[in-house]
Amino acid sequence: MPVNSQPEATLAVSKQRASKSSAAALTTPYKRIVLKISGEALQGDLRFGIDPRILDDLARQIKEIRELGVQVTVVVGGGNIFRGMQTSSVTGMERATADYMGMLATAINGIALQDALERMHVHTRVQSAIEIAKVAEPYIRRRAIRHLEKGRVVIFVGGIGSPFFTTDTTAALRAMEIGADVVLKATNVDGVYSDDPAINHKAKRFTTISFLDVLKKGLKVMDATAVSLCMSGQVPIIVFNIRKAGNIKRVVCGEPVGTQVINRKGRAPHSVSGQ
């Protein structure tokens, strides 16, 4: 057998894997996504900081959908480390100062997620809206798109670079800038409810709802600025429970998980007994 030849069995396995990967990519309805992760999701059950088990599980799920051929960007919050608005209201700290501190907190989370992904051999770039050149690239739209085209995961940190805006707004804005197909809002509940399900056990969950209904009813999906941006850009939002294993892949593959917020009238909500 020539030195540079490959055993037939190995070739067959390689072709089978390539075939499965191609088939998976073809059946995935989303080519490019923005995954919005709150700082609290990284915190898990800890009182503060990052739970390593949550971080590694999130990295595994991102790797899984990246292998389906989906171009993945992530926007991370910083509430597990510092909450600007809350600190400002409690301590009297100037709001702009508190928000800039919150932006730095998102950078900490983004760098931690990058490390977890690269330990799993997923090429990743962190882009920051505020200048921290030693640890992250500056956010440049065309560069971000090029990273995605090369198969890298891009993590956006630093919010939009200005105070008074949330990371929800960042997710909506980046989705429009890079031409994302959808914003995936990962939360600790399994969709959008008519009321807080932790307080009102009769709250009803929507399977689909329009952007206008979300705004009119004041539902807690994302902040109003983010919802308005997605509505004007016709970028759907899917709200789902990140704590359920495999949910990110299910959403990306088009399974009916969570609540879809879209530019048409939603279906009537249905009752649920729990989260």
C-alpha cells in the first residue's frame, strides 16, 4: 500500500461524517445567529461570578451548533459580576460610570467563554465596543463578518460602547449589522409569559407573539429598544430556557422550543403548569 494512501475503512468513516455534517447543515433553518446570554445564566446557582460547569456546558452547546454549519455570534451580559443600573440606583453612583463598569464585566465573561470554547478547539474571537486592545479586538463590522465566514465564533462584549443601553439592545443591533437570521434570547424560563410565572402560576405562555403585542403588553422579553430594533429590521427573536440540556441545538434546528417573537400576529397563549 502506498505511504500516502488511507485505509478504506478510515475513508468510509470520513465520508460518512462529512455526509452527516452536510445533511445537518442543510436542515438547519438559520445560517447566522446572535445568541444572547445573560450574566446570570453564567452564574448558575452561585451568588456571584461564573460557574465553571455552566460555562463548559454552554461552550459544548455552542460547539455543537457550530459543527452544524451555523455561523455563531454571542452577546454576553455582565450581571453576574456587576449591574450598572442597580448599583447606580442603590448607591447613587453616576449612571454612566456604573454602566461603563458593567461593560467591563461583560468583557470578563466574554474572555471566560472564549477560553472555554478554545479548550474545546473552537476558534473564537472576542470583539469589544470599548477599547481593551490587550485582551480583545475592537468591534469592526466587516471583520466580524469575515471571522464568521472563516468558521470562527465571535463574542461581542462591551455593550454598544455607550452608557444607558442594555446588552439586549447590543444583541439586536449586532444582529442587524451582521445580517443575522435570528436573535436567540437564552433565559431561565421557557418562553414569554403573560405574567411572571414565578409569581403567578396561572400565567400563560405564548408559542408565537408579534413584536407589537410585546410592546403593547409590556412583556419582559427584551427591553423596548431591542424589540423595536428587531421589529424594524424584521429579525425574529426566540426566547427559550437555556438550563434545559440541548435546547440551543433544538432551537437552531427549528424545533418548536420557547416563544417566537415575529412580525405577525401571534397565536393565542396556552396554559402551562410550570417552567
